[in-house]
Amino acid sequence: MQPSHESQPTRPWPAVMHDALAARFGSRLSTALAVREQHGRDESPFDVAPPEAVVYAESTEEVAFVVQLAQQHRVPVIPYGAGSSLEGHLLAVQGGVSVDLSRMNRVLSINPEDLTVTVQAGVTREQLNREVRDTGLFFPIDPGANASIGGMAATRASGTNAVRYGTMRENVLGLTVVTASGEVLRTGTRARKSSAGYDLTRLFVGSEGTLGVMTEITLKLYPLPQAVSAAVCHFPDIASAVNTTIQIIQMGVPIARCELLDSNAIRAVNRAEKMALNESPMLLMEFHGSEAGVKEQAETVQDIAAEFGGLAFEWASTPEARTRLWTARHRAYLSGLQMKPGCRAVTTDACVPISRLAEAIVDSVAEVEASGLPYFIVGHVGDGNFHVAYLIDPTRPEERELAEQLNHQLVQRALRLEGTCTGEHGIGLHKQGFLVDEAGAGAVALMRDIKRALDPHCIMNPGKIFQP
């Protein structure tokens, strides 16, 4: 069972710091309760007091000013992007100032010849793809929510396209970071490789704001595929859908996306999005490449699906039809929450070797079915990552306890299968005990040493990944 992190001691909020921020930011500093509460709540099941203040930064220099002031007064700094975290990353567990980067939303440079782009941290993935579309390029990392690029880098996000294009780890080339001392540090270059010293870029990617605030990110771009086709296929049970996925990956089919929705998720999507999908386990797939290549991939996948009882293989070749299908997938989480009005979700994020995926999912389904707790499943099953969302009434502690017990059993199963407790959401508040189980006490101690070396006063998003 994961420990509670909802009542850590709040650090003092010095009046002199408030006055200095007010003098520098004016109306872009807010202490209004509504604004603070907005920045003190994400999609996690945690209820934590909001930060003492919110600053809307518009440049790297302004972020550095805030961090230098916070370092001087030992005040926590919590970076804020789009607010879509599922693990409590942006919660002010020790008070402090939330630095909202959403106004740092400029695409700074596009280099089509080199397939790179540099953006400010507040640029969202949808905005980025709109701005590079005319170059014939796109950025493929798609975690579902219209997350900020800074937040995606901080959590090492991946999502629906990871099976073909990788995660943020593989697609971030360089960073501008404000460190805990307020120094502006630049890591990496636009070159596709380097062996120059320690890989500081990878150190900050996935650090969840605990080592510094990323303000600019240089990313890889990819050519828009010549042909794109999407398809859905329904199965008699989850095991058949997952075994189809395993066979697709093991045969080396270069599928771009392979997403699983269980019957509960489809029922919720049908209701919320006014769709009429068959309410049985479904794979939603997408193929990228040349016209001939896409056709060959799709035919191979259709044959594999038929071997496992796949039915009603339906194509969506027009952009409008594909958009409608993927919109439904991206909204599956919010649609699922409507299954139980007023609920909160305790969400899992296990990822296992592809050969063990069926075992991991089927056994987890059996446990939650036996519990009687409402749930739904979505997953990026092409790379072994799946999410069970347990729906709980926040006024009933026994439901939260049951959900956490199920989550614990699921994660321990994933670890036994040589997988991970989090494929893409990060540790945040929710998975700190699991990090020790997975990495070992020695590895976590080394992480703490790195944190202490770079942030000796523990002002950078304290209480996340591990306790001070």
C-alpha cells in the first residue's frame, strides 16, 4: 500500500518574497484562492492545499528570477504546464509558488532541413503540430491530453505513437533549464548524437521538476507519412486482443499505433461521444508509410487478428474518420469518469515486456472484477503499457483503500514479470514506494544524492519521486 503524502509540513511564505514578486510581475502574480486552487489540483486522487501564490512567467529570465528569490528564502517552486498530471506532480505538498509556464508558448525556431524544432516549455503538442504542418513535418509524441511540451519532457511522456516513434527520452535533443540556484543551463545541441561528457539532457528529462525548470526544449521532427490508415477490430475477450498485439509486434510489423479499449471504456465512449462502436474489447490501430507499405501492413494485421477471433475489421482512411476515432480514444479517460458521476480515478501505468502483456492484463482484470469496483482499461499495448482506471467515490475511504490494494497487486505483478510500475506517467506522489520496489534502495539513494547535489535546499518541486 502506498503511503499518504497529503499532509507534509508547509514552509513559511515570507512577505518579502511576495513583495519582490509583486514588484516584478504585477498582475501576473496571483494569490487569489480560485487561481491557487486551479494550480493545486491535477487528475490524481490527492487533495492537497494549494500553493501560496501563482506566477505567470513569460521568459527564461523571469523563471530564473523566481527561482533565485525562492532559493534565497527557501520557498518551494512547482512548475505548472497544462495541469493534466495523473500522479500529483504539480501539487504544492509543502506550499510555495507555482510557476505557470503556459504563456511561454512560442515556437522559437523550426529547422525543416535538420528535422528539428525549438520551443518554449508552454507550447502544447497540438499547437506545435499546427505550427509545423506547412513544413511537411510533425511531432509524433501523443500522450492523449493536449499536454505542454515542458510537462511531457518532465515526465518522460510517450503515448499512442511510442511503439513506432519512441518516447520523449528519444525525441528531446537539448534543453534550457533553470537550476535550483537560478542559473540558466543549456544542455545538448541540434546534432543527432554526442558523446560530450555526462548526458545532462537525459538527466533532466523525466526528473519531474525536481532538479530544475525546463524553459526551452529542442525536439526531433518527422516527415508526415505519405499514407495513413486507421482501423478498428473487435475481439471476443481481452486476451484475444492482447495476443493479437503480441503477434503483430513479434512479427515486426511497423505499426504506428496499437491501442486497446476494453468493453467498459467503449461503453463510456459511446455514451459520451454519441458513437456506436461494438461494446467488446477493441484494438484501434494506425499504419504509416507509403501507399503500398500501409496496404501490406494492414493486410498482415487483419490476417493475424482473424487467427485470434477478431471481427468487424473496419477502416477509417479519410482524415475526418481517423480524427473521430482518435478523438474518442483521447477522450476515453474523461468519458470513463462519467460512468460514476462525482468519482475520482486511481490510475495504473504498468508496462511489461510484450511477451508477458496478456498475463499482466488478464490477471489484473480478474482481480478488479472480483472486487466489484467500477473500472475501465485503455492501453498503448503495442509497447506493453496499459492503464486500469479504478473509479472511486472520494467521500468513501474504503473505496480508495480497495483501489490502492488492487493497484499494489497489479504493480507487484508487473515487477515480477520484469516490467515497471510506470511506463509514462512518472512517480510523482503516487508511486514512491513502488520506485523502491522496482529500482532498489541503493538506486533510490543515488537518486537522492543527485537531488541533494543539484538542489541542496530541496526547493524544486519537493516531495515528488521520493521524500526529502
